[in-house]
Amino acid sequence: MKANNDLQERLLNFSVSIIKLASFLPKTSAGYAIANQIIRSACSVGANCAEAQNALSRKDFLHSINISLKESRETLYWLRVIKSSGLITSNLLDTEIDECDQIVSILVSSVKTLKKPISIS
């Protein structure tokens, strides 16, 4: 249970970091649009993992984790758009890209584990 709480805390911290990062985007139509998208997707990662904790079945749990995975990949996409477009040039961006990469890896591993058949010994 501790590892799960650690992940939830990590996802919460990631959401907060993305919200703060979005405030550095330019106050232009592109900046506002990207800020909206990245905040939505980043916050959805943790929200769906939290929702998974109340899943009624393994299938329901897997579904919520899969949504978190999709949202984490979308967040990574937006972070790369921000970097490639030069909208933010801070080292903070590289830190968030690295953290998002790690979150994607954790969720991919979780999905793979959940898709394995349950063996009853």
C-alpha cells in the first residue's frame, strides 16, 4: 500500500508542477490553448489513478490505469511541443519531461502486470 501512496503523492506533485509550469507560457492564444491542454491531461493522470483505487473489479482498475497512461503520454506530447516551439526554455521543462517519461514507464509496467493472467496456486 505504501508504494501506491508514494505514486499518488508523486502524481499530485507532478500535477502541481505542470500547473506552475503552465503559468510561464506566453499570454497568447497558443500559450492559453497549450496551458489548458497540458493542465487538463497532467491532472487527469493522478485523478484517474485515484479513481482506480475504488475500482469494482480488476478490469475496471485496468481501465482507469490505461486512461492515466493515455493522459501521461498526452502530457509528454505537450511538454515536447512546448520545448520544440521554444515557448519555455527553462531547465524546469527538461525536469518535467524526465518526470513524465518516468510516469509513463511506471504506468506501462502496471498495465503489463495487470494484463497478465492471475495464477492461483
